[in-house]
Amino acid sequence: MTRKVTKAIFPVAGLGTRFLPATKSVPKEIMTLVDRPLIQYAIDEARAAGIEEFVFITSRGKSALSDYFDDSPILEAELERKNKPELLEALRRTNMESGQIAYVRQARARGLGHAVACARRLVHDEPFAVILPDDVIAADTPCLQQMVEAYAETGGSMVAAMEVAPEKTSSYGILDVEDAGKQTMKVRAMVEKPAAEDAPSNLAVIGRYILSPRVMQNLNGLDAGAGGEIQLTDAIAGEIDGGEGVHGYRFEGQRYDCGSKAGFLQATVAFGLARPDLRDELAAFIAELNLSQGQS
Ligand code: UTP
């Protein structure tokens, strides 16, 4: 019997340099996809997967993020006075119960592995999820929920995996797996950001994980790896031989890399087109753009 996953870590302490100058004062995770900040998509996905405790790894300049989850009584009273029940409901859905959220500061951006390790005192001997809010996944069944269901069968640790173009392997952790065609694959090795010619496959790890508490222990013992950062991949890889095992899970859904400008724009268009209230106007605009580009 695997233990239920009820805690999730959201590392949001990165500098977000790819979105400068916007991220000079706006945390990347607060940037909006249609009308919701990235972090809201991540929270909704976690809730759907049964997560009850939310741990944010934050840093200097991210106070907008912690403010976002507070109740907003003045705004709520105003919407009530103006009789706007739909907006009021949308607002209330973002409220988080006091005590459900914890914020841990990462004093310096020392990499994803270090960010996760900052939550060690809040995650004891239980498995935990890690969600990177930059990776937004559109799916009928939310990605983490799919993983929680698969994890109930495997235990150990699990990473979300998807195929990427061979020239992109150098941007991801890449898996070497048994039973490559299956949805749940046993991992033989993990390589951080290999060049195309050194990559064992084109199966990339993206920002959803369910990790054994042993990974937290491994992180504590690690020195800086590739790029001078403490790598989460290294700590997970420590579980492959002699540990509880690692599985890659091919999730169903479309992932958008909202940590990159092109990915964010693609997600904006896709999520806009998926919204009944926006679809027609947006589709007409895109068709018009195509037409005028075809003529030039
Ligand atoms: P990224 O590699 O996307 O880095 O981090 P970044 O700083 O957010 O963005 P760029 O590359 O400078 O534009 C992946 C995730 O890990 C978190 C980030 O907040 C993001 O959610 N992270 C990264 C930390 O919490 N701490 C770190 O030290 C590094």
C-alpha cells in the first residue's frame, strides 16, 4: 500500500530572467493566462489530485504571490453591492484556508533541488508532490491526478515525462527507461540536459513529480551539480539503484512551457480559444492575421 499524497511543494523562488523586465516587479507565477495567474492553474491541479497542504518556496520580491491567496473582503463587498455574483464566485474560488498554505523562503536561488530541500522540515516521512507552475498542462483529467492514480500502483518516485524534439534534450532531464512504449515506465537512468548525441532517449522530465521522502534525504547530502546548482534530478536518480525505484509517467494532455515567451504566447492563444466567451472573437482575429500575412 502506497501512502496518500497530501502535500505539494511549489518552487517559485526563481529569478524569472527570461521575462525581464516584467519580472523585475511581477513574479512570473502571477503573470496571467487569460484571466488567471499561472499559480492558480497549479493550485487547481493540486486540489484535483487530493492535495491538502500547499508549500510555496518563495524569495525576495514575491509578496504579490502570498497576497494573492488572502481573502479580499473589500473587493468582495464591492462586488456584492454591485450584484456581480459570477465575479464574486471567481474571486472566492481563489481563497485559501489559513493553515493550508506555508511559505518557506529560499535565501538564494541555488537551483530547483535546493528549493525543494527548503521544505524538508514540513515534509517528514511522507511522499510529496512537486509542481512547477511554469509548466501548464491542459488535460481532461488534470496531470497530477493521473499521476497520483498511477503512483498508487508503483510507489517509489514518479516523474511526468513527454517526448521532445531531439534538439531540445539539452533543456531537460532525460530518461533512459525500460518498456519505453508504455504509459508507466521503469527508469534505468536520468541525465540532466544532455546534448542530442548523448541523450539516452527523447523522453523529457517536465514539472510534475511525486517523490519518496528518501529524495529529500538525498537532496540534503548533495553537492552542486550541472551549472553549479543543486539538481533535483540527481537526488531522484539516487533512488534508481538500491532505492525504492523511479517511474516515468507519460501523461495525457498538452503541456505549455510558460517559463518561455513563445510557450506563454502559445498557451495564451490555446486557452483563449478553449474559452466559449472568447473563442469566436479570437479565432476571427487569428484568421484575419493569417489572411493579411498571406497577402503581404
Ligand atoms: P527555471 O529554470 O525556469 O528558472 O526554474 P527561473 O528563475 O524561474 O526562470 P529563468 O530561467 O531565469 O527565466 C524552474 C522552477 O524552479 C523554481 C522556479 O521558480 C521555477 O518554478 N526555482 C528555480 C526555484 O524555486 N529556486 C531556484 O533556485 C531555481
